[in-house]
Amino acid sequence: MEHPENSEEYKGLVVNKGIEQPSSVNPYLKRKPKKRQLSVAEFVDGITKGDVTILSQAVTLVESVKPEHQSVAQEVIEKCLPYSGNSIRVGISGVPGAGKSTSIDVFGLHVLEKGGKLAVLAIDPSSERSKGSILGDKTRMEQLSVHPKSFIRPSPSAGSLGGVARKTRETIILCEAAGFDKIFVETVGVGQSETAVHSMVDFFLLIQLAGTGDELQGIKRGIMEMADGIVINKADGDNLERAKLAATQFRNALHLFPAPESGWTPKVLTYSGFYNIGVKEVWDMVYEYICFVKENGYFEYRRNEQSKYWMYESINEQLRDSFYHNPKIEAMLQKKEQQVLSGNLTSFIAAKSLLDTYFEDLKM
């Protein structure tokens, strides 16, 4: 369009056309064709050969909620099962700020010095908005994240620790099939996830702190009973004496609990993840425990109990999903909820009505 200023009435005034603006799209840009999803056989072949890229893609499928992804993932897991079970699985827990990520970085380098491969599966708390991981543990394991023999995979808890825990267990199978002989499972340290992680590991390590102002806070019966070993982090400098005192308090507290099924007496050690002090002693304890339970048969017994536990957990999850995704239930749920809130129905009668409808629908 010509500038109106260039018309006859504005003699002496000339406005140039200007430069034509280039397209905002790069003309040399070639759209990459969409990646073809690998077949089950290709996934299994890649995983068993130790291909970390294919392993990552398989874990993404396991974590996906799409039914088509889940069916492929379950088939891959089934075919990888014969190659799994050959690792030492260690659960690492502790309150936020106890230094779990720093400790895993140091522990990981220590175990890799002896050879083998290490996978770190971290259950992260999720962002309420994006549903992604908040902590980004990978960024805080500076040395381990660049180690050629390590694989770090954070999983956002996405508000459902049970679901993530099941997927973490399935990821363990894939990692073992890929040749990782040591698996660390790190928890968010909020209570509920500890129980789930305890049900998928061989050794449960509890990281505690000294000098936080309330030593009794750490002596919680539930978490203490699960621990196969307790370690007091940041035992260095001015904090060394406090750490030793805290270790004594934890040892005394452990005497009040009944003896564990394994027959092992949990040990309490002090170390410093930041200064790499006492790390060897922590791992000597872990290896000593593994030898102890393998000799008395508890290692195999615990693995069998865990498999049974996850079978029932999977049944519960499938039933729950089937119930909530039933079209009739979805249509009724909001109405029943309103009736409960307005006081026209009790919670139990509303639940019974929904369940009766669900079971009737299954018979049809």
C-alpha cells in the first residue's frame, strides 16, 4: 500500500517504501520427521545391551498414563524380568535438608570405584502447577550426573506416591536388565513414601541430622523400625560432638524396639557427605548387612514378600482406576458428593450406592 504522503497535495515530501520484512519462519529450517516409537523387541534388545537412551525412553513409557504406552511398557517389563534381580537395592531417606542428594553423590562415587554400574531413582515432590519435579536432584549430584557408569532418573510424585512407587519398582526391573548392579531409591522424606520405598529395597538407610534443636523429632517409631542402618550426616567441625551425642541417643532408642525380622541389629554411624568422611564405614555396613541376610535366607524371603505386596498393590490400583473411570460412576459421583455435603446422605450410604451401581454394571 502506497503512503498517502506521496500524493500530489504533499509536494516536496517523499516517504520511501521501506524494507520488506523477512518471514518469521527460517526458510532453511527442515521439520524433523516424528520419531517412530520402538517396538517391544527393539526396547528389550536395547535395554539388555545397556543402551541408556533406550532405557530412558522405556522409563518414560512406564511413567506415561496413556493406555497404549502402558500396554507396551508392561510387555517390555515382562520380557526384561528374566534379566533382573541381580542388584543391591538401597533405599535412602531422611528429612528435607538432611543432605540426601549430596550423600548420594558421594556414596555413588564410592561404590562405582569398586566397579559396576549405578542407577539413582529419585522420587521428587511435584509442582502443583506443572506437575514436574521441584527439586531437580540431578543438578545437585554434580559428580555422579556426569559419570559414565551412572544413570539418574527423577520421577515427579504428581500427588500420588503409591502410583509413582509402583512405577519406580518397574523402573528398577528395567535398570537391572540394563546391567545396573546397584540401585539407589531416594525418597521425598515426607513419611508416606518411606513405606512404599521400604517395600522395594534390600537395605533401608535413614539419614539424620544432629543439632537441629529437637533430637527427639528424629526418633519416630515408624521410620526407625524400617531402618536397617541410621547415619548422622554433617559430622564435621563444630557439629562433630553433637553428631556423636545424637548417634548415642539413636542407639539407645533402637534398644527399645523389638528385634527386626532379619535378625540384624541396626547400626548408627556418623559421617560427613560434604567432606567425604566416614563414607567407607557406611558402605562396609551395607555390604555386611547384605552378606548377613543372604546367609540366613532373609534376603530371598524379603524379595518374595515384596513381590507379593506389589501384586496386591497393583490389584488395588487397577480396581480403583476401573471404578473411577466407569462412565456410570463418573456421572453419579458429583451428585452423590453434593448429597453428602448437603447432609441428605451419609458417606457410607453414598459409597454403597456407588459401589452397587459399579458391580451391577460389571454384571451386564
